[in-house]
Amino acid sequence: MERTAVVAFAEGLHARPAALFVKEAAARPVTVGIARPGGEPVAAASILAVLTLGVGPGEEVVLSTAEDGADAAASLDALVSFLGQGAVA
């Protein structure tokens, strides 16, 4: 199962936005991967893995999980929404 998201953070997935995203991903009941379109997914719950992607503002990413069901769909939808908010509290 996968979803595509556009990163709305002005900094992209760097420093604080990446840390907040990783925290959100780690809180989900399923294991989530994140990748650039066409790339190999890395662990969304790993700050180092997310930072190595070098995702900038306005870029697309693909979120995926090998799991199925309501928890998987809800987790991916929540992370897509988080990336689309673009605000760091």
C-alpha cells in the first residue's frame, strides 16, 4: 500500500521538519517507508534515513507499507496530511 505526498515545508525534509515527521512515523502502528518517486524506500522512523533522501520543498515523496488494513491506510493518510501542512510548531 502506498501514497504520494508533496512536502509543503519551506525547508523540505531537513532538520526540524524531518525530526517531526520521523516522530509522527514512529508513532504509527505500522512500519512505514519513504522514498523519492522511483527510488528505494527507507525507514520513515529513522532520522538519518529521512535526511539522506535530501527532499526539498515542493518535492513528491512516496510513503509505503507492506501491511494492509485500516491501520495501514490511516497511518499513510495521516503522514500524507502531515507532510502537506508545511508548518512547524
